[in-house]
Amino acid sequence: MNKFRTVVAGLAVAGALLAGTTACAEMGDRILYGNSTERPKSNLEYQRESALHFRSRWANVEEIRFKREGGKPGLGAAWSVNAIATLDGEEIEVIIGPDTLGFPLGDSPPMMPTLPPSVPRIAMTVFYSDGTSEVFE
């Protein structure tokens, strides 16, 4: 009887681990969305959202270059990607995502002072990991 409980407990733990890791993988998207009309976002959609979200905090960003495709680094983690952001001519390595404001890998980016509404934003060029680019005015 004791051996039976140990086996059942082991199977329960293995099942929980499998379910937890699958939920964060691409297979998890298939399980979550199935044949639904809702689909997971593409890597480029996430990169675009990440760039715009980063710009909402640092309006003086001139350029963002994504170094690779992004992803979810672990269980329950939000999507993120490594990028190089150019702020006032200075390149800063950051980890950004559509739901995060950016985690600097080195020095923290300088905070943008609050600008009056009459001052226009500078243009931001985004270079995506697939080699394409886009300019935001």
C-alpha cells in the first residue's frame, strides 16, 4: 500500500511538472488556442509592441535593434527579448517586452524629463530580428 501511494504521488508530481512546462512552450499555445480564431502573436508583433512600450517610458529613444528572437525564459515568465536601445546617441543593452519597461543589462538608461505637450517626439527606428525595419514618428 505504501509503495502504491509513492507511485501515485510520483505520477502526480510528474503530471504537474509536465503541465506547467507545457503551458509555457509553443505546445501550450496549441493547447490554449486549439482551432480557435484567436492566435498567438508572432515574434515580430511582440517586438513591435515591446519597442512602443519602451518608447512610452523613454521618449528620447532614437533606435532599437533586436539582437535575436524573443521568448518566454521560464515558467510563468513574460515574453522578453534582448535589444540595443540608442538614447541621446548612447547605446544601452536592455531586455524589453510588451509588458515590461525594460531591464538594463548594464547602466540604467537615463530618464527622459517630462516634456511639454507642444514638443514633438523624435523619430524612432526599429530594426527587427528578421532584418526588416520600421520608423515611428
